[in-house]
Amino acid sequence: MTDTPLEMFQATEQHERHLGQHVLAEFFECDPNTLNSLDKVEKYMIDSALECGATIVQKCFHMFNPYGVSGVVIIAESHLAIHTWPELGYAAVDLFTCGSKCDPKVAYEFLKKKFSSKRASFTELKRGIISDETMKVVEKPFEIMEQIES
């Protein structure tokens, strides 16, 4: 038995739970000025963490020359990371949350709006599958929970 309470796991099936949700998002046809602004990208990533109910621990963002921003918001529940290609109107975003406190899909919807993305998609994965029988992490690849294109 683990010291971690069962409530912190996400229930998936009758005999499995998982430690985290991992949303891999792609935003297309975004506002290039937003994607090339260190201040805006940082603000929107921080705001998306707060919007989805996360607790921010630390942040780090970098502006590339001639363009593009990379950054990460470390949250108590895991992390939110981004890399932008303003010249292509594209952003790749990684939203990983653990426990049941926050929902990475809320952060996805928030960023989609703030980046003025005309098209977006995400794949949501279950990470760290826990067996209800053994209360141990099952040694198998993560599973796709949901895929959305909009």
C-alpha cells in the first residue's frame, strides 16, 4: 500500500487509476505577434495555469533571435511548456497535470483563445497507470484518453 491517498489519482477504469493527464497540444494559424512576444506568451502560460486550477511554483521563459519563445511554468501538479514558431503561426504546448485538482484541457482552451488560433488539436494521455489490485505503477505505455481537432 502506498502513502499517497487514492483521491489524488484520476479514476480511469474499474481496476485502474492514473497519476496524471498529459495534453500534447498544437495551435495553428495563430497571431504571429502574440507568439513572438515574450511578455504575452509568459503571461498567457501563467494565466492558463491559474485558469486550470494549478499552483505555480516557478517559471522560466526565453526569447530567441530572430523570433520564437520557449518557456515552462512549473506547477505543484507538474508543468506547462511551450515553444512557438511565430513565422509559421504555430505553437507546440505540453500540459501535464497530476492529481484531480486541475484540468489541462481548461488550459488548452484558454491558450487557444489567447493565441487567436484558427485551428488546434490535442492528444490527451494517461500517465502512470496505477493498478487498484497492487497499488503499483503498471509497466505499460501510456494510453491515449482523447484526441480532438478543432
